[in-house]
Amino acid sequence: MIKGFIALGLSIVLWGCGSSQKTANSTLQNQELAQLVEQKSFQIISEWAQPMNTNAMNSIASSGLLLPGNSGSNISLIANQNYLKMMGDSVAAYLPYFGERQLSGGYGVTNAIEFKGLPYKQKIAWNAKKGTYTIGFTLKEKSEVYQVTVTLFNSLASHITINSSQRNFIRYIGKVSALPREEVGL
């Protein structure tokens, strides 16, 4: 009986130590995220693209054209170059696009979402209840207009949602981090 109480006491102590470590890590991540957003100096590397689930995307997935582990609504971006960078008032992105294009982009258009410039209608909001930052902006690149919403979580995870004037909706899931030193100040 005494051994049971000792084991219970030790497990409570160990559990308490583990949760305080998680709280300390969470607090550091909160501070890091707040600093990145306040300075408007961060990059997001996405690990997954989630295009709008349409019949065309399901047909592509069913045909076997996608790599194993991918589906018509969830495509791995591991080993694919991609980024969204916020550098002060400027934003740049290169995100592979999967989905349906509604309007032709003209000559020399890549199949990626690419933009660089000063966004307008920019809004940054902190949601204390959810522990997230939401950054929304609109940016025009050539003949295409992008409405972008970036959600940054305390775990340093990110969701990027893009609505385009020429393409179907797409979401990207990844991680936010500080800009590499050589890119700070661009």
C-alpha cells in the first residue's frame, strides 16, 4: 500500500515537472511569435498545400498522377521550394499552386502563386482567446489580385489562405520562423 502511494506521488511530481517545461516552451514561443509579428520580419515555409476539393482534383488523384501519400485535397510540399516572407511593409511569396485556374494568365505565367510588393488593406489582429495572430492583406500582381490571410499559432505553426481573382481557393500549412540574417533589411 505504501509503495502505491510513493509511486502515485512520484508520478504526480514527474507529471508536474513535464507540464511546467511545456509551459516554459510555450511562453518562449509566444514571445518569439510576438516579436516576429511586431517587427514584421518573418518567413513561412509550407509543408502542405490544400487545394479546393473539386471533381478535377479528385480525378487527378484517382488517376495516380499524385505521389503516394497525397490526395486531391492534401499535397505534400516537402522538397518543393516555397515561401511567404514579410519584410517590414513588403511581402513576397512563391507558393506552388494546385487547383483549377478560372482565367488564363497570359504568356509567361508560371503555375505558382508569385507576388512581391506592398500590400494594401493590411490588417494584423491578435486573438488572445485562441492565441493566434491573423494577418490579412490584398496584393495585386500583374493581372491577378490575391486576398491573403495568414494565421500564426503560438506553436509557430501557420495557415495561409489565398483567394485569387483567377484561381480557386487554396490553403497552405507550415511553420513560421525568423528571416535568415542575409535577408533581414531587404
